Amino acid sequence: KYAENMYYFSELALTLNAPENGTAPTDSRRRPDQRLMENGRWDEANAEKQRLEEKQRISRKRREAEAARATEDGTPYDPYKPLWFERKKDPVTQELAHVYKGGYWESKEKQDWTLCPDIF
């Protein structure tokens, strides 16, 4: 019913991005630009998207500078690593894949998101 107003998406497709309480602060459903867009606030959404992209660029440049300094100093540098996944070779396909390493569901149960970076 009223599918024409929802771009003919299925109910599942329409609810995939629905906000959920208790998720990590890095959950993509918390993207402020996306929320603004979904509420029809296009100009604000575009401005917010630009802010987020600039924040990501600054973060990347900082990591690159830290890596360059570590290389120059000869000190070890631990590059960015995902919190909940690790890159491993798939034993069947021999391809690199990101495999869940644990921790998310425990953090969600405790509502302890102290390990999450501030990405928004």
C-alpha cells in the first residue's frame, strides 16, 4: 500500500536504515546527514555531508602524517585497524576477507562504546 510514495521499495528495504536504540555510535544508521536527508531537509543534509567528508579527510591526513613521522623516526607505527573485524585469508578461497573477531555484541550488551572513534 502506498508503494508509489516509497519509490516502490519493499518493506524490508524501507526498514533497513531504521534507527535502532543501543547501537554503536559508529553505526551508519546514525549518520546525521542521512537522517536529515530522510526527513527532507536537503540543504542541511548536503552541508552536513560536506562537514563529515572534511572530518574524514582531516583524520586521514593526521594518520598519514603520524605514519610518515614514525617512518622518519624509525619508531613502530600501528596503522588503523577495524574494531570488530580482522583481515584474514579465507581457508577455502585463499582470498583476503574481513572476519568478525568478536567484541561488538559484548559492547552492545554493556552499552560500553568507549573503543569507538568519533566519526560523526
